[in-house]
Amino acid sequence: MSTGKIAKIVLGIVLALAGLWLVLPAGICGIEGILSCKSMWRELWTVVQGIVPLALIGIGAMLIWVEAEELIMSKKK
């Protein structure tokens, strides 16, 4: 593996952990109870429920756009 790929993996891990830490309410759970804190997982689930529909709409719109462009390009040939 190249150094660039390893750096990207480490960056991804750091970003994922930072995101989870931001979801964690500071007053409810201490460092010791990070995995047993039920509030964190409820808040994370709420975030996932909000992001997934928007991501599906965006991906669907991009697929429609790409396929429409391919149809236009194939008709021009």
C-alpha cells in the first residue's frame, strides 16, 4: 500500500471518530461509558434517518442526469 492510501484511511478513521464524539452528549456519558451510552445511539440513529433519504435523492438525481447525458451523446453520434 502506498503512503497516500494509508493516510486517507487514517483520516477517515479520525473523521468517523470525531463525528461520533460530536454526537455524544458531553453531560450524559463520560469516557468510561462511551459504548454503553444509549443516548448517543439514539441521536446517531436520528442523524442517519435524516441523511439517508437526502443521499438517496441526490444519488438518484445524479444517475438520472448521467443517463440523460449519455442518451443525448449517443443521439448526437
